Amino acid sequence: MSDSFAFAPSYQPTPQQPLGSGFTAASTATDVIRGLDLTGQVALVTGGYAGLGLETVRALHGAGAHVIVPARDRARAAPALQDLAGVELETLDLLDPASIDALAARFLASGRPLHLLVLSAGIMANPLARDARGYESQLATNHLGHFQLTGRLWPALVQAQGARVVAVSSRGHRISPVLFNDPNFERQAYDPWVAYGQSKTANVLFALGLDQRGHAAGIRAFSLHPGSIAGTGLSKYVTPEQLRQMGAVDEAGNIVLDPARGLKTVAQGASTSVWCATSPQLAGLGGVYCEDNDIATIYTPDSSPTPRPMTGVMAYAVDAANADRLWTLSEQLTGITYPR
């Protein structure tokens, strides 16, 4: 079992409350990065060839960062990146531990620091599938694969002397806490939405646990809800009726855009990822869950009124004891032990 970091005396948790960033739900990735110069910084963005990940890559690249985009299918990813000169395409399958280790080994062999690691790849509500180790695929893709990748890239993050790791979660974390007694649905019936919710809660807890363990080495971590963005490919297993019930599309099937209710364009959806990765406002802070380009509040029924009843982070997702428990479980499932 890993040592508990929940009450490490040198770690000062960042309050889970808004800063007053000046940005809004309607701000775009271009808005939040405007004026920043990332020349000389190296960024790696999983899922960076489509949807929110691609928009994140565009923003970081446009600000001068050298961006690496790993993809399971390089032939599919290459056309999406062809207009971004200098973006480096790599190979990665988050469901294959050997592929994760191989990517990390290649990067470490290059001798480069890694300043920004944006964990944007994900799947949602798919039928039951398992990775090469037999683990449920949403937990494996959205959390365990990223846990392993971050651990393997640790020396490069330390070398950056001020790295940030950004875990793209979702308000879907409120569907379910981590099911510590049966995280891989080996005994209970599989529910694709519960599995998704668990994996998104894991993203939030991972950022908290990582920030606790990495802050002394200059590594800070954040998690976030990007908003509800239809048409990115993440919703491939969601029925039209479910999209209508979510308010993401109207009765005619047209995408609904209303940032005030969290219904965003891709450019608006990517903004909080970019803000977490680059904003000077977050210097010296970490471990918090963000939305709409600011630190979110902890959810209570009174704090999340209409027209946005789904704002805020569930208390169980920012609980230090839960973060430690997930860390121990993740080490057991992946065999990855982070330096201490």
C-alpha cells in the first residue's frame, strides 16, 4: 500500500473556490491564451487529433509550444494535424500497457523536459470492453492509462521545473464515485454510464493525488469539466434521444449552443483545458477541479441553481482520503509506483 499523503505537512491544498479569473463560459481557447508566449515549452496532448484535444493543440501550438500528439491510429490522426507545422505525431494505445511504456521510453530518450501534459483522450458510455489486462475499458482509457503514462513520464515532468498536468474530467463525475469494491465490474452488472462517471471521478481524484505528490518537484495538477460539446466523437455511443434529453440537440437534431448552460462550441470547450495548462493566475496552485475558466465551487443544491443545475464538483471527488485510496488502487492495478 502506498504511503498516505492526505495530511502531508508541506502541502497546502488550494481552496476549491473561484478565483474570479475574468473569463466566462463563453471564453474560447484563443481568449484564455492570448498574450502568452510558450516558446521553448514542450507539451504532450493525448487525444490531440480530434475534438477538444485538437483545439487544445492548436492553442498551445499557436502560442509557440512544441506539441506532441500521440495517437493509436497515426494514419487517421495525421490529416487533422497537417496544417500545424512542427507538431510531432507519436504512437500510443492507452489500452495497451506496453504501448504506454514504449511512448514514455522514446520521450525520455530524447532528453527533453515535459512542461505541459494534457490528458484529453477519453471514451464515454461504450458497451462493456476490457483492456489487455482485463480492466474495464472506460476506467482503463480515461484513468489507468493516463496514470501509467504520467508515472512513466515523471522524470521529464520533474526536469521541466514547473510542469503542469491537466486531467480532462466531466460533470459526469457526479454520476458515480469510484467503485472501490468492484471498479472493473467483475461482480456487478455493467452500466456504461456508471462506468463513465466512475472514470471521470477518478480523473478529479488523480489530479488531487498527483498535485500532493508532485508539488515539491514543481509539478502541479488540475482537473476540469470542459462543458457539453456535441459532435466531437465522444458521444458516438449516445443515442439521439439521450442527446435531446441532455439538451445538447433540439428536436430537429441541431446542436444547441448556450454557454450559460454549459452547451459550448469546441473552441469554448477547450478553453478550460488551456487555461489550466497555461494561466499565470494558477501559479503556485493545484489539485483543484475547474470549469468555465475558473476554479469550481463544491456542489451543493443551493450553490447550483437553474439555469445551470449541474455546476460544481461533488465533495467525494475532491476528498483527500478518496484520492489516496484511488492512488493505492491505481498502483496495484498498473504496477506503477511513483517516486517519493
